[in-house]
Amino acid sequence: MMARILLLIILIVLLYVIGKRFMAFLNAKEQQNHAATKVKDENIVQCQLCGTHIPESESTLLDEKIVCKQQPCKH
């Protein structure tokens, strides 16, 4: 009788741990998908000085030309 109760407690704890890890895995997967979607929604532009294709958030206007905000740009 005592062995059954102990086995039941171990089984419940094991299911809890597995369930918690599975939920953490699903949450991480959802955040990864959300981040990938966020990047996909951003426009890609070409630096008019060096020709590099970059996300719009990494570009800036210089004399009405789209250029790389990050250095080194080949200009």
C-alpha cells in the first residue's frame, strides 16, 4: 500500500515536471515565431552608396539618399 502511494506521488511529480518543460518549450517556440514575423514585416532597402541590402530600421537618409546607418559603409 505504501509503495503504491509513493509510486503515485513520483508519477504526479514526474508529470508536473514534464508538463512544465513542455509549456516552456511551447512558449519559447511562440516567442521565436513572433520575432521571425516581426522581422518579416520590415521593408528591406538598398544603400545607395555601397549597394548593401539592409532592413529599413538600419538605414538613414543622407542628402535624400538611403544609406547604411551602421558603420562601416563603403562610402
